[in-house]
Amino acid sequence: MKIMAIAAVDLFCGIGGLSYGLRLSGIDVVAGIDADKSCKYIYEQNNKSCFLCKDIAEITGKEVNALYPDKVIRVLVGCAPCQPFSQYSLRYHKNSKNDAKWGLLYEFSRIIEECEPDIVSMENVPGLRRKDIFRKFVSKLKKLHYNVDYSVVYCPDYGVPQKRKRLVLLASKLGIIKLIPPLYTVDKYITVREALGSLPPIGDGEICQSDFLHCSCKLSAINKKRIKQSVPGGTWRDWDPELRLSCHQKDSGKSYASVYGRMSWDEPSPTITTQFYGYGNGRFGHPEQDRALSIREGALLQSFPQDYIFIEPGHPLNRRELGIHIGNAVPVKLGEAIGLSITEHIRKETHHDKAGKKDN
């Protein structure tokens, strides 16, 4: 059954992980909006839509509505920066109530109220759901007559090869909307081996000749010794005592077993953060090669396709910047699942409306 055309605007779009996933599901993403101008080239090259470099706080609902074509179902999606709600921030910055980035969720709510799209989706860290700011966000949607549903999603259920958990909210003025059921069972989860196993081997500090994004950081002499003694899924407790850090001897450091760890081949990876390319930043050691993850590997574990363009011709590789862009992105496969949930919801509501008219 043919349904109305669907057009989306992506707030806080970054380099386009969510937009790309929506496009895979058949949704036309007409624009992405983000205050970070370094995202523009990557976003536009891969998503073939307009990137507006603007502060969300300075955009009006009228401006957003002007981006949609006529006679379409209007979808507004966004992943407001999640640092204030991350596990790290919630553990170490418990008094960060005034963090400026929290206000971006209020701005998202304001734009929704001003332009009243047909469907809204938001993706964020699970910790947000326990915060008053989120409860106010949901309350505002309900006052605007949206049907609202949200849940914490385990990304391997939707084809993302990492153990990432995310809060996904869907809201619709058309009827009841829910995320589609999981697409993968535990025995079919995409593993690190399936995601990365075909890449050529490289050493620490080396660049792959056929793919310059497949490059890894140089390890110090002591970290080379540490990673050689690390086993997949193991901890720093596997090392000789003289290789252990002083912080590991303290009670406060004993709980950080995954730091300096190796990934396991035959399961999804740990959550990819903005510093996935650093061996000491988490369990980001390659399963068998003595090095940290490459930029390409981090992108693949975020389910970006291998032909996704990350660097403008003539520009040098900025590992820190790309790490932030990739680590902060909505995994493409999760974006696709959100898009499929929206298209399936619209298909059902369209069928329901047509059936109702026939009965009349």
C-alpha cells in the first residue's frame, strides 16, 4: 500500500549517523542542523541533504517548518548532546545541574511546540530517563497531544555490533507508535569478528596502505608489554605486577577492570566512546593484534558503512575530531530501526484510516 511521502529534519545531526539510518529505511531527510561546522562536509557528502550550521537555541519552529516540502508527513528527530547524562557525568559530576547542554533538550521541546511535526523521535543515554528534565519533555509532548513511547534499547538487537544501550523515544500525533521488535536474537548478534575480521592487519602506529582511516595510535614501550599480556575479555589483573598502574592498587581503581582491555572476537564490542582509538581509554584493544582500534574499526562498530566519507579531500586526518564525531554518532543501524518503526507506524495508520472510510 502506498503511503504519503515522509520527510525528516535531523536536529543535532552531527556527521549523520541517524540521518543515514533514516534514509536506509526510506525516509527522505531534507536537512540536518548542528552548531559544529566541522560536520558539514561529512554530513552532506553521505546524506545528500542540506546541512545548516546553526545553534539550536537560535532556530524557530517556523524556520524548521520551512524546510519541509508540501504535503508530506513531517518527522523531527534529534539526539541532544548527552554528556550531562552519561554514566561518567552521573558518577563524577553529580552537581552538574547547570550544565549548559542540558538546556538543549528544552530547546528541542520548544521547537517541537512551535512547529508541531507529525512524528518526533529522540535518542539519548539511558540515564536521561531518570531526570526531571526528561519527565518535563515527555509531559510537554503529551500536552501537545502526542502518543508517546520510550524504552532503553540494547543496540545488538538491531544489528549494531556493540553492547551499547540507548534511550529511544517515539511520539506521534497520528496514533500509537512503538519501536519495532528486535531484529536479531542473541545467537545472531553481529560480532567484532564479523564487523572487523576482513580488515588487513596493522601494527601500532601503522597506516593501512589501502585505507588511511585504518590507522592506529603508536603505543608506548610499557603499553606494548601490557597489551601483549592482555587476553580477550580479560583485565589488567592478567599482567605481571610490575606492569600494573598505581591506581589499580587503590580500592577506587580496582573496579575499572575493562581499562586497557582487549575486545573479544565472538561477541559485540563494548560501547564505542569518543576516545575508542586509545588503548588506555577502555576495552579498546584489538582482539589479537597488539594495538588499539583504528578509526575505521570504530566507525564499523558504530555500523557506518565502509564507504562512508569522513575526510574532505586535501584535509589531514584529525584523530581526536573524528573520534568525537564517530563516538557521539547515533549508530546507523539503530537509526535505521527508528526509521523502520516510523514507516511501519505510518503504514498501519494509513491502512486504518482507509479501512475506516470504507466502513463509512
